[in-house]
Amino acid sequence: LFLLSSFSIVYFLSKTQNICLFNPFLKDIFKKKKMVCMVSRTGRQMQRYNKGHRLVVGCIPYRFTRNGEFEVLVVSSQKGHAMMFPKGGWETDESVEEAASRESLEEAGVLGIVQCELGKWRFKSKSQGIYHEGYMFPLLVTEQLSLWPEQNLRKRAWMTVEEASEACQQWWMKEALEKLVNRLNSSDLESSLS
């Protein structure tokens, strides 16, 4: 098995997963091991568009600290000048939620639960001067990885809402953050009333 190419190993593992139902040893291995792609997608050949607008999807990764404080995770741009939430192109072979989860893994190295969409925004790309349609989702972080695809290209930092709002330069991401905070505050209010 160790002499096989990485493609052969992945093929073997995908074909072997069906055998796990009958082999307790293999079943235990598949339960404990997570396979995470360590290469970011590149290129635009599978990119989705709507009326000429590139479709992008992003997440606001968040967590509650042991003290109950609410924090969000921001990442640097690839050039390292700006801080933002993970986002990227929505591709034809994935759902919008899968794209949001993938971008969070690739850019921030986090896994979690993608929650209900925060909204849709139209904005002009600073680098390309074309319009994009951006969808944002909250991502409740369940795991932070020590290795991730873009760790050599980006920095990540946990921040308070106020710090993130100050650091994030994209107006539409700031609006999405505000919507998330309002949603969490209203759900806290609802649970305290019931």
C-alpha cells in the first residue's frame, strides 16, 4: 500500500469504506481518521456566474471561549495587507454550503457547522474591477487544524466583534458580521424568554 500513488491510496480508501461495514478493524479506522484535502482549488474553469457576476461564498467562523466570550476568526489576504473572513469562488460541483465549508478549511484551517445564510451582497472586486455576488454564512467552529492548505499564504487571528469590524476592510463582510451578531443576540433573547 505504501508504494501506491496518492491517487491510488485515495481510490483504495474510497473503495474500502464499503468493506468497513463487515470488518470491525477497518470500521474503527474510518471512524477515527478524517481525510482533509491539503491542496486549495485553483483556476476558474468550474466557477459559477450569475448574469456575468462571479459568485463567491464566505464564512464567518466563530466560537465561544471558555469564559463565554464570542470570537470570530479573520484571515489575511494572500498578499497579507488586509484582514477578512474566508471567502472564494462557488464552483459548479458543490452546494453553496459545501463551498462555504471548503473556503473556511482552505483559507483559515477550520472545520465546523455551516449555519443559515446571513445574506447576499453585490460588490465590486478591488483587484479585478468586476462585480461579484457574495453569500455569507456563519460557521460554528468545531475544530481548528494545525496544518491547512493556505497556511503559508495567510495569517489567521481570533478577534472580538469590535476588533474584527475594525480590521475587516470589506463593507459587505462587516454587514454580514453585524447580521450574525444580531441573530445571536435575538436567539439569546428568545431563549431567555422561554
